[in-house]
Amino acid sequence: MHQALQVQASTAGVTIAEAVRQVLTRAIAKPFSQSKPFEPGARVALAPVSAPADLVGKVKARAAREQVSVAEVVRRALNDFLNLNEGRE
């Protein structure tokens, strides 16, 4: 996931944090695909991402609506981003 975000950021000429904000902004407005079960494996922590208050509010509202954590909403959004990009290769 981190590598895909690095590629996205590099291609768009933005930071990884900005790439995450862009992915969240696009993803929060639509339903998530059926999430694959969590698979433990190599983990790379993403640094905290500063985001506009309205985006944070939307992410928190989505988490409450789906009865999951904010981190899970972010994970699902990034997972959908990765699955979409895998289909383009």
C-alpha cells in the first residue's frame, strides 16, 4: 500500500500525505467495495495526515454510520484505491 501511494504521489507531484487526502476525498463519496478480510503481514505505519476539517468530519460520519473505526474507513478507502489501480496494470 505504501509503495502504491508513493507511486501515486510521485506521479501527481504531491506528498504521500496529499495523495492519501486525495484518495479519501474521492472514496468517501461512494460506497466501498466489499472489503477483503484483513490479512496480517508486513505493516508500514503511515504518518498522521493533516486534512481539512470537512473531510475529517465526513470520514468520522462514515465510520459512525458503518460502525467501524476511523482507521478502518481509511483502510477501506486505500484498499479500494489499490484494487482500482491493480486493475489498470
